[in-house]
Amino acid sequence: MADATQDELQAHEATYQAFSKLVLFMILLLILILSTMALGLVAHVPVLALLLGIGGTLALIIGFAVLG
């Protein structure tokens, strides 16, 4: 790694940051899915769970697309 150029280091850092954002997105989406499943199945509020699931997923996608 001592002979790595500045361009290679910047490319590696960009790849690492993109992967980190993808992992964060997947963790947040998993939490959203589990919470909507809990609302729909355990709390017996399926309409709210559906709306929260669709709205939350769209919010996550738009948020990561705009900020990413």
C-alpha cells in the first residue's frame, strides 16, 4: 500500500463510502420492514402498517438518492 497512488486511494475511499451507505440503507430498511410486520401482525393495524411501509420505503429511497 506504500506504492498506491492518490487516485487509487480516492477510488478505494469512494467505494468504501458507497458500500457503507448501502449497508446503512439495508439496515434501516430491515428495521422498517420488521416494525411494519409487528404493526400488522401483532398489533392488528394492517392499514397503518401498509401505509407506513410504503411511505417509509419511499422516504428511504428518496432520502438516499438525494443525499447520496
